[in-house]
Amino acid sequence: GRKPDKSGAAVKFINDYTSKGTVVLTALKKLNGRNLKAGEFTFKLTDMEGKEIDTQKNAADGTVTFKAIDYTEADMAGKDEEGKDVILTKTTKQYQIFEVKETLEGVTYDEHIETITVTLNDDQKGTITATPDKNGTGVTFINDYTSKGSVELSALKELTGRELLADE
């Protein structure tokens, strides 16, 4: 048991526990119909309530890399079976990635929203491992490019050996 200090009150020992982890979420942009250019398309990363976490543009190879998301023991907070506040060893966080619809001529935008679930595991030694259920090529947005234009053709008909009649 605890031994009282000189005043008779029990001595308390308080330990602080900290843990950290990080994840980098990525996506891939594809464009059918012409070559993709760096910085041509914009993507947003939000939490499930729609709060923006980051906005990035595509690289020339189509990759989209968002800033790292850092986690601490505060992200591991939850409730036990009795409803008491506890630090969990495993939990999940969800995010959404989507393309911002802009107005590039001839481009049909991919309007779907990708939901990514990141599983957080705290090893109880100070490290949180963050593992997304999909990333990179598993989060692909495909746009189509169609060029527009018109051409007017005209022709002249010649007939040899007799005179050309109307509507002939």
C-alpha cells in the first residue's frame, strides 16, 4: 500500500504517457484523351464533417500527396464498456478525398468522393502506427478530355462530255 507522507496524506505518483504517429495520404490522377500537366487539377482532403485538412494539386505523373497527418495519444481517446474515458490501443479515423470541379475546356470531371479509413494502433511504447485501408493507386480519379472544333467542307463537281444539270 501507499505510505503516508509526514502530513498523513497518501503520496500520489502520476506518470504521463505520450505516443505519436503519422500518416501521409495520397491519390492518383488520370486523364484520358491527352497528357496530364503538373498542377492542372486540385484535390481536397477533409475529415468526415467536411473540415478541410489540406488542398493539393497533381504532379506531372498524376500523384497527389497530402501533408502528413500527425496523431498523439489524444487521438486514441475513447470509452470502455462501462462508458469510462480511456486511452484505446486501437481506433479508426476517417477522411474524404475529392477533386475540385474546375472549368478546364473539354474536361469531364470525376465527381466521386473517396472515403479512407485509417486504423491507429498504439503499441503502448510511445508509437502509433497509422494504416490507411487504401492509398495511392487505390484512390484514383479519372477525367476525360475531348477536344472541340468544327470544319466546313465544300466541293466542286466537274462533268466531262456534257453539261452538268442542276441537282445532278
